[in-house]
Amino acid sequence: MQASVIICTGGLGPTHDDITKDVLCAYFNDVLTENTVWLEHLTTFMQQRGRELSARNALQAMLPSTATMLFNPVGTAPGMLFERDGLVVVSLPGVPQEMKTIMTEHVVPHLTTMVAARDEAVWEYRTLHTTGIPEAALADVLGHPAAFLNNGTLAFLPNMSGVRLRIGVCARSADERTADLDRITSYIEQRAGKWVIGEGDTSLAEVVGRMLRARSETISVAESCTGGMLGAALTDIAGSSAYVEGGVITYSNAMKTALLGVDAHDLAMHGAVSETVARQMCEGVRRRCGTTYGVGITGVAGPDGGTAEKPVGTVWIGVAGPAATVVTMYRLGTDRRMNRERSVAAALAMVLSMMKGTDRAS
Amino acid sequence: MQASVIICTGGLGPTHDDITKDVLCAYFNDVLTENTVWLEHLTTFMQQRGRELSARNALQAMLPSTATMLFNPVGTAPGMLFERDGLVVVSLPGVPQEMKTIMTEHVVPHLTTMVAARDEAVWEYRTLHTTGIPEAALADVLGHPAAFLNNGTLAFLPNMSGVRLRIGVCARSADERTADLDRITSYIEQRAGKWVIGEGDTSLAEVVGRMLRARSETISVAESCTGGMLGAALTDIAGSSAYVEGGVITYSNAMKTALLGVDAHDLAMHGAVSETVARQMCEGVRRRCGTTYGVGITGVAGPDGGTAEKPVGTVWIGVAGPAATVVTMYRLGTDRRMNRERSVAAALAMVLSMMKGTDRAS
């Protein structure tokens, strides 16, 4: 046995192709027995959705007798945890949100306690989220990692909204690990602090939201090529109703005029993807929604619609605030989905800059 | 050597923690040499984005001399393919869209050709996308798989918008595989055809979009708890400007009145999450945008905002069409993200039903 913890996902559904429980029973010499706690939960779960518990769904309450049931608050298949001779085997449902919830609520705490009891040196990680600087440039700014990491590690993890820096340190005591993480964090902050927007899993939308809420400010959006993605990102955060009023999706030119009052003559003269239209979109939505900030996004997401002058990936983003309006052009790539995601990230970064007073006002 | 194909992703970036190329060189006794094709591409790639090629980024043109470069149209790190003594090792960048693009454009075709040349029995898969029926009920409708699969396989793959049925068959000749797939597909269509919306990777938004386009009809959205996600899903499809006009994100009650004309008295009397508000939202947005269909979504996504009468997961969805308006209440779950995703899927399924004439008009 080489691994001491095995985590598997999927195969816990009510259909013939889901054989995980049978395989685990065979491996652990176990049998399936009816778990009355889960059976009751399933019955209530279905009732609340106006459905009866079918015989097939009731099978999901048959669990290996020696496994610990891991409660699944968002689905019909619970997780299971086996411990035998120092080996931990965890089985989780495959639906991402169910898997993640059980992982966070049960598996991680269990493994954390288990590892702490061993009193060995362990790795601890901290992630700093940066935005507005490419991976290679960030690496140049930080300099050679050997200079500040000592025995720690540093991973560069780029995504659409920026580069996350994952710092890892290894020590026996939690205090020592915290001190090491603080030392490396402080080094990074000194060199690249202006690009660091938060720690951990924080998303750009969350950082913007937290700041809006703290300042009792509000935001509205006017989206063309992103078609609602910026609104979706902002309202993905629980509690966002405190600062998101709403906005408009003006996918067609007609809607830009009808819903936002964008000048039809300007649309004809400059095209929908232009500085003047982005400006009128963000200022128009800010006025109509009566918010502190208004954001307008208009671009050529692709794959069609590009021209020599405005190739696919050309995106104009405007942010209107109390003091000024900032409008910026981006030249993104050729992939439709990436262009849309990067437009959302760029817009959020612009709002953040304006709030921090680090933008270039026009 | 047990595997004949190894595919790895990630670790191709320009920073110190990306060691994939070094490891592959060590394994294959290879050296990094400058790939002039990629160097030129990188230079152009940066120029188009108004940036210079830094020394660090230029390192991404250093590739193992014996690997085939796999062109990456959406990023700065190309993929690599090694073939040695019957072993194929593929290395792809970790950014999902880059990985997927290279996989689709280069790796899958290469492996397909390779496998075809062997003239052995191979597995072929076909996926049917169903919506509107839970996994367990679908399994009951289809009956025991042994009755219709013969030597094929059937996997039930549930996600937010429905259950995908992945059929697998194994044979030497492509004709035989197609015949087997057709036979199983036809059995499933007979039993569960009314829930099947398409084949392959088709999303619900794509099916709705294709049908709208074929009928020269248009759509607009009014979103509260989904905050733009339905608009984002519809406009995720290339060419959606042919049928998506736009819409409004009315996250606050004030916006429901200001942007859509929802009656303030009704909002106060019935609450934002109510049949009458959903109806006014879909009819209001249809009228304002002048579209064939208007969709309104208003619900309690959670985690806060639930009451005894309207618990978290209560969502009202309205679809207004040329002939009628349909408004339906859903009782979803407790997880904010899942509630939002499932609301979008339910709304799209309702639009599809109305177009097919299988909805319950009110």
C-alpha cells in the first residue's frame, strides 16, 4: 500500500452503471445495509421538491456497514469514509457542487485532524491573488525565488482574472509555518503589492463586492459581447444584492439605443465597438440605474464579426464613476470564450482601480 | 510500460516552477532547442497585444528537439507530442481553453489515426442529451440495460441541465459500430424520445438557439436571481446575435419597476419572488425588446432571503411567447450556485417546450 489516503468521486448514482459501492464493499469485505438516517433525509428531500421517493432512489440509502456516512446537504448520494489499518478511503458523489461541499465540510476537517495528530512536519499553503500583470512580468518583478523562499515553494497559477501565487512552507509547528508564510508574503507584497488583490480563493468579483459594500456604493452593468457574464459574476457572490442594482444586456444595436439611449448616429458612425459607445453605455446605465458606478462592455468576441480595423478580440470597456469616466480598449485573443471571460476580468479590474484611485481618469 | 498513451497538462509556463519540459527532456534524453516557428509566432502574438516579447516569454520557444510541436492558437505555450517505441507522450498547457483547443485540433485526430491504423476492435461513444426527467426516473423508463445493450455500455451522466446518456459500443468496423449505436439510440428514442434534446456536446442553450435561428425568432431575458447567467448562456453560442436581442438584469426591486415596468404595488403585495412578478418580467422584457419570446426569472438563490413560505430554492420562471405566457414555480435546493444554474436550465427547457408546443399554456 503506497497511498495512505485515497479519494474517489463519482459512481454513487441510482443507475446500473454506478458500481462504486459494490466495489468498495468487495474490497473491504463489507455489505450494504439500510442507513435509516439517510433514508429519512431522502424522503424529506424528495417531499420538499414535491416528489415521492422511488424504490430506485431509496437504494441510495443502502450504505456499506463499516463506512462513516458523510452528509450531503445538496444531493441524494452521501459520501463515505472508510478507515482500515491506517488507510483512509473516501468516496464522494461526482456532481461537482456535491463533491466540493462534502470535501469542504467533512473530508478536509477529518484529514486535518488526522495529520495534526501525527505531529510531523506538514506543508501549508497560502495563495495571493494578483491581477493586471502577466505571469512572466510578475516573475521578473519578484526576482529569483531562491532569494526569498528558503525551503518554501512558489507556484505561478495564471487564470483569466490574473495570476495566483501559491506559497508553500513546511514545518512541524503551526506558528513556524505562519511565520514563514508571513515572511514570504511580506516580501511579495513589497515587490508586487500593487497587483495583489486578495488571499485565498477570493475572486475579483468578491474583492470588488467587498469594497463596494464597505463604502456603501452600488454598481450597474451594460453588457454587449459578454451578454450578462459580468452581472452573473457580480451576483455570484452571496449578499451581492447590497450593492448590485442590475443593468442591461444590449446585445443588438437596437437595444443599445432603446434600453440605454446610445446615440444611433454614433453607432452608425463609429460602430458598436468603439470608445464613444462604451462611454455612452457605462454612463447611460449608471444614470438609468442610479448607481455609484456603471460599467459598459462592447467588443468583438468572435469567431465572426472581426474586421481589419477591429479584429476579433477588440473590446472597449468603460467605467463611469462619481468623479470621471474611464474608457479603455483591449486587444484580446481569438477565442470567443476566453475573450468574454477576459473582458469580465478586465472590467472588474478597472472598477477596482477606480475605487482605489489608481486608474487613469479621462 | 503499461500505458501506451500518456497525456499530461500544465507546467509549461515561463516561471521557475514550470518544469515539465525539463522532466520530459530528461526522460527522453532530449535537449531544448529554439523552435523558430514558435518564436516568430510568439513575437507576432505579443505585437498584436501591444507588448514586446520578453526574454522570459521567449523561453517558451525552447522545445525538446525530438517532440512534434502542437500549435496553440490561444496561448503562448505550444503542446508537444513524443513518440518512442510505441509510447505516445503528450504534454499540454494547463489553461483549460488552451488545453481543450490543442486536444481537439491535434491530439484527438492523431490518436484516432493511430488507433484506426491498428485495425483492432475499438470503442465508440455517442451521447444523448435529455432534459426534464431525473436520473432515476429515466432509468425506470428505459428498463434493464441488458435488454437492449447487448455488448454495449450505457452511462447516466447527470448535470444541471439534465441527464446525458453515453452509449458505448465496441467493434472492428466503423459500419458495425454505427449500426450498433443506431440500434441503441433508436431504442432509447422510442422509450424516452420526448426528453432527448440532442446529441453530443450540445448544450440546452445551443438547442434553443438553433431552433430560434431556424424559425427566425428572437429572445430577450429579464433576470433577477440569475443576475445575467441566462443571457450569458444564450450568448455563449457563436452566432447568437442572430436571435438574442438582449434584456435587463433587475436584481433590485427598484430596477424591476424602473427597467421593466413591474407594478410597485404587486411587488409590495406579492413580493419579488411571485407568479405575478415573473409574469410581468417576461411580458415586460418581451414588449420592451420587441422579441418573439421573453423570459423572466425571479427567485431566492440563497443562502439568505428565505422565509417559511418562500424558502431558499423557490424560483418563479415566466416565458412569454406569441400565443401565451407560461409561469412555473420551482422548488430547487439550498445551494446558491446550483439554484442559479438550475434556474437557467429550467428557463431554457421552458422556452424549448413552448417552441415545441409541449408546454402547459396559461
